[in-house]
Amino acid sequence: MISFWPPVFVRLTIVLVVALVAGVAFGANFGYLAAIAGLLLLIGLHLYYLRKVMGWLATSGGEPDIAELPAGYGAWAGVFLALRQRERRERDQQAELERMLHRFMEATSALPDGIIILDASDRVEWCNARASEHFNLSAERDRGFFVSNLIRRPAFIEYLGRVDATEPLILSDETSGLVLSVQVLPFQDLRRIVLSRDISQLRRVEAMRQDFIANVSHELRTPLTVVAGFLEHLVDMPDMPRAERARIEALMLDQSRRMRRLIDDLLTLSKLETQDAPSLTEAFSVKSVVDEAVSEARVLSAGRHSIVLRELPEAEFHGAHEEIGSALENLLSNAVRYTPEGGKIEVRGALDADALRLSVTDTGPGIAAEHIPRLTERFYRVDKSRSRETGGTGLGLAIVKHVLARHGGHLDIRSEPMHGSTFTMVLPAARVSALAADAVQ
């Protein structure tokens, strides 16, 4: 950088030398005039550059353009060079801050939690996209408004005024079903941050867990009560007639088997939920697993139903043979239990480019549309009393759902009251061996 004083002294020296020469050559008065003219010229030059700087600093519309600064002369060259360098540094810093702010905005938008920053007066300074979804806010529209005027919930306003707000506040919206965990944290000196998290799914899971425990307790209590009552009866009446004793023992055996089926199904569900997805290395014939399930169903039916096996693809499926067989057996046992005597049950399979479909169709009473979405819930029954009479545990379709999900498939249910039902296991065609698929086509 050019130093400031040397150019100034050089210019003043030039003016004095010119004035002395003029004074010697043309007289003292002419020398004084030459000195004054030189000084005025220097002052004018400085005023010109000063005007340039002031105009540059006062540029309207935001940032000054460094291209508008002149090259300068002497000391002013150093001034303009310093201004250009500082302006470039500031612009680089501003650009870096903008990039950091952009990355911060992207990061906060990806967070599962909502964030609202409040100033010392609890006015909204900024909020991320998740907070906008949780509270119907807008970072641009609502900036500067009191948060209590934007989130008009008495529980939230009361929570905002607490001195100690370490415990989160639970806000529920019955209309949308949204459940939020909200917490207010101190930030900097007087600012605060409002954090919100969607815990709707956690609440639903907790409700399902509580229902599950209650249902298991109820399902086990009933047969245990029956068995305990009969045992007390047998103890109190040691001379009970043989026929009556045999009847009671048969009922106790039936209730014990019911408890064992329930426990077996619970263990199956637990295993399905904790084990890894089935390997693609195991392969089995689709026809063989269907034949086995149909044979089991015919034994269960004991000739009371017509169980017909329709066309099946000659294909091999890659997955857990035992699980797929168990799922199909559950569908067939449900069809046998709920189809009146003399009814018809059909099993058929189809393979296309998208999926392998194994369907069980019955001529039972059918299911109303409002029940279909909940059929795969544990212990859900359309008619609870009738389900217990048929000997079901209420876990069969839940097992089917988990088996299919582990294989990348799903259960499709079609039913109408008085027109029977069709339960279809939809399995991905990618798990069907390529050779078998080519043979079918």
C-alpha cells in the first residue's frame, strides 16, 4: 500500500518550488499567486476524490459497486485500494454467511422437530418448516407477531408464562389427531426457543400396547377361570358320577388347548417381529405349500365344507417355507371356522409380472366395509362372541400380515356382507425364481 505522507510532501514541495521560480522570474506577487493556485489545485483534487468516496458510500439500492471507484493518485490511490480490498473481504464474508445460513435453513427443515425463535417480548423471529406444519405458521408472514396471538391454545399460553418449563407440554388436536410435545428453552440473554415434536405415532403405539396387554389378560383369564372353576368343582365333589367327570375333563382340556393356541400365536408374533427378513436362498414349490395347507384345512373341516383347489402356477418361491405355509393355513382355518356347514372354499394362485397371488375365497357371511381396515389388528373381532365359539385366538390375520410384510408383500381383503370373502396373499414376483417365471409365461 502507498503510504500517506510522502505523496503529500512531494506535492507541497512541487507547489513551493514552482512558486519560488515564478517569484524569482516574475516578481514576488506572481510567486504568491502561483503558490495560491497550486494549493487550490491540490484542494480541488482532494475535494474531487472526497466527493467520489462520499457518492460511492451513499450509493442507493444496497451495496456500492467497487468498479465505480477511480484509480486515484498519490495518497488517494492507497485509500481507494484499501476501500476495494475491504469491500471484497466484506462481500466474501457476506457470501459465506449467506451460504452458512442457507445450509442451516436446509438442516433445520430436515429436522423432525419444529423450532420457533422468540425475541425478548415473545415475538416470532423465525421458525422452520416443521414448526410451520405443527402450528400453521409462516416464517415470513408471522415474523414480529406475538406467539400467543398465533398459537391460541390456553394450555400453551399458560405454559409459556411459567417460570420453570422444564417438563414438556402435550398438545392434542382432536380434529387432525396430531399430538405434539412442546418445550420452551432459554436462548441467549432474553430470547427463547420453542421446540415441538410430533408424538402421534408414539401415542398410537402406546395405546396399542395397552390394548394388547388388556386383550391378552382377558383372553387368558377366561379359560383360566373355567379351568380353575372346574378343578374346584372336582375337589369339592370327589364322588362325582363318571359321565359328569368326563364331561368336565373334556371342557378343561378344550380350554387348556385354547390357552396353548393363544400362547403359541403370541410366540409366533414375537418371533416374526424380532427376526431378520427371510433369506432369498431358501426356495420351495408354491404347489407343495398350498397342498399342505389345503390338507390341514380338510382335516379341520372334517367333511363339513367343500374345499376346492383351483389352478396354481408351477413356480418356486424364495422365502421362509414355514412362514408362508403358516399364513396360508391361518387364512384357510378362518374360512373353515366362519363358513357355515355345506359352504364352499376355493384356493387359487396366479403369477404375473408384478406379483404372486394366493387367494382363499369362502361363502361365509361376509364382512362389512368398516371392519376390513382393522381385521389385521391383534384380537380385533367383528363378532367377539362368535369368534370365541369358533376357537380362534384373534391373532391369525395379524400373523398373516407380519409374514407377508417380512417377504415384501401384503394382504388384500375383499368382502361383502352375505356374499362371502376373498383373502389374497400378494407376494412380490421378484421372489419367484426366474426359471419358474419363464416356464409359466
